[in-house]
Amino acid sequence: MSEENVRVRIAPSPTGAIHVGLARTALYNYLFAHKNKGTFVLRIEDTDFDRSTEESAQAIIKGLGWLGIRFDEGPYYQSQRMDLYKSYAEKLLQTSHAYKCYCTQERLEEERKRAETERRVWRYDRRCLNLTDSEKASFEAQGIKPAIRLRIPDGPTTFSDLIHGEITREAKDIDDFVAVRSNGIPTYNFVVVIDDHLMKMTHVLRAVEHISNTFKQVLLYKALGWDEPKFAHLPLILGEDKKKLSKRHGAMSLDEFRRLGYLPDALVNFLALLGWSPGEDREVMTRAELEDLFSLERINTSNAVFDMQKLTWMNGEYMRRMNPEDLIRAFTDWLAYTRTELPSEYATQELLSKAVPMIGERSRTLAEIYDALLPFISDDLTYDESGLEKHFRKDPDTVSQRLKLYRDKIEELDEWTVESTEEALRQLVEELDVKAGLLIHPVRLAVTGRTVGPPLFDCLVLLGRERVLERLGKLPR
Ligand code: GLU
């Protein structure tokens, strides 16, 4: 079902890096807008002047760009709209939906602490709700600047969530929250309503943690005489330990995922499934498919679990489906982004164009490609210890002898190809009357240092005869 004139937004506070939670919220809004041919807006909520930075705003914009989540409007900055908010605060005072509060920080802090020791939830005690004009005048005369609080009306507040259905909260459970601080700076819950209204948002899709804010905002819409947008609260993202996702769960900013060698398309696909599913067990989907299949109806109410292994698996699937040119480009972009220098003169464009697709078949991240590439671009091999134990150290003399025989055979080959090097090995296996593995494993170990990798004879061809001959006699005892 398609909605009309859909307008949605993300409204990040630029106080740090862009993390998984924000990226998922952005993606859902973007997909919802696209599905409905609507508009996706970016609004930077930078009214927390102490913590907001332009650097963080730019990191958010860059991170979204990397994921290919393009916004149609914005970025708007709340810091540039401060005058506008004032007039609405005045309006709330005039209509008695809000009142001035002269309580000092010290008093509020004491009250809060007392509530804590008495194990009560703290709510503002409305001391300033019914101040007389002369009481107000006296505070003003003392130079005390008031905050502006919303007066929460009696009775329950209800809103209908597109994912969770109707949700109700009693007045006693909603605080007379501060809309404008005593220093004149408006709060999130206040300005978000003004901006969502003025920017004509039809839907607000954001994390479930915001539900208690939504009640406050719904009351503000009412107080200002405005219709509220439709709300959809997205499920929480948990770590694998079922605790709320946080830094503890490892690399969580987009920049870190990028450095670890994840592809934006794979990450987008993975994020899309963190709280939504298209049904039928479908997992790997193109962006176009995601845009087509996405719907609010299929967003889960239960928490999503961030499964890093699944992301890594999915990334591998994406790498395998990429054409070689795109994979090479992704890899060289990753090298540039991470400022990774390839170590030697071997790392030519020609070698990369052969090696990267070959290795990419078996790798799950761009960083894994880099690691698997090392034996081809550096002569400084590190040998897999368990491989040495298994394929060499048990009987080093016999293995060395076999490797020498193979070396002698391939030294004489007319042609250096996959077929000729393989044929030489088959012949030797027959002559020695041993299992092929008794040669294949030590040869791989000797020429790459590894026990796994691309097909062995492709590796030999890629390395070239000289380097292979050189390496065959060098296994460390
Ligand atoms: N600035 C809020 C945040 O970053 C925005 C929440 C919302 O979407 O309303 O959490």
C-alpha cells in the first residue's frame, strides 16, 4: 500500500561518530520514503551547544553517503533556527500550556537525590505552577532567569504506533518537562515538535527508546493545536549477549566497519534485517529489492540482535557476487581509505587484477583479501604454525625430499601453467606412490605459508617460477 506525500527524516544529534543504530534508523526512513516516492530529510539537532560539533555532523553526512543513503532535503541545522522556536514558547505561555519555573539547579538536584534515596521516580513537584505575579516579579528582581515547563494535563495520553499499536501513559507518569532552559536554549522534545510540524513530516520512524519522549511530544502537538505525524518505533538493537548494543560490542561506528573491510551494500542489507524481514526467509537482497519489499507492517516488535558473524557471512556473499572490476575497485578504495600500503614491488596492477578476484572468492571482507594477498606481494612469509606441525615437522626429511623432487620437476618445465605444474605433481605422486595430499599440503605451505587459499596451481602461476623455486626449499624446521 502506498502512502501519499510521505515526508520522513532523521534528526541526529551531532555529538560523535555515526553508529549502527542511527544508520539503521536512517535506512528505514530512506527505504520508506523511496517505497512511497516520498521525501527523506536530514535535520541536524545541534541545540546541545556543549556537545555538538560540525565535525560530527560531517561524519554523519559522510557515513550516510558511504552507505548510499541519500537525503532529498537538508541538512537543516536547528542551531540556525533558534529565533523561530522562541515565538512558540511564548505561545505556550500565553495559552497556559506552559509555565515559568524559577527553581534553581541546586534545588532540583536535591529533590532528585531525595527521590533516589527514597527509591521514587523523580517528577518535578510543580512548585512554580501557580506562582502569583508578585512571586514571579520577586524572582525576576533577583535576576533569576526562568525555565519554561510544559504543564502536563490531567488524564491519560494515548497515541497509535504503527508497529506497537495503541500506547497509553497516565499523566502522573509524565513529567512537566522543560521546553526552554533558563539559559534560553530550547530542549529536544520541544524543538523536535516544531520542526517536524513545520517541515511537514508525515511519519516519524525512530528507535523505541524514544517512546517516553513521544508522549511529551504528542502533548505538545495538542497544546500547539497541530496534528501529530504517525509514529513508528523501531525495535531495540541488542548485542549477542542480549544487552543493549554499545561500544562494548566492538567496532560499531560506520568508519570502523569500513576499516574492517565491509562493503556498504552488504552492510545496508544487513542493517535492513535488523528489525525487519521480507518474509520467506529471504536474506540477500539488492537495494532495489529492499526498496520494493520494505514495509512498516513487517517491522518486528521484538528486539533485534546484532550478529557480527552474520554480517561477515553476508559480506562474503556480496564479494562473491561482485564482478572482478568492481571487487578490485572496492579493494583499492579500501587500501586508500585505510592508508594501507602494499609492501613490495610485486603489487602491480597486473598482479592485483589476477589475485584479487581469485582470493575474493574465498574471503569474507576486504581486509581478509589483503591478508590472503600478502604471500603474493611479499617475500617475507609467515608460516602457519599448525600447518608446519601437521604437514612438515612430523617427518621433515621426507617432506623436504619430496619438495626437492617436485622442485626439480617443475624447474625443467617448458611452460609455466596451471596444467603443467599440476601434471608435474600428478606424475610425482604416481612415481612416489603416495597420496596427492602429501605433496599438495607441503607445497602450499612452502610457497604461501598458509594451509588454505586459492587453488594451488593458480597460486604457483601467479607467483611465477622463480619465486616458487626459491620458496620450495625454505620451510622452517
Ligand atoms: N536528536 C534525536 C536523537 O538523536 C532525534 C530523535 C528523533 O528522531 O526524534 O536521538
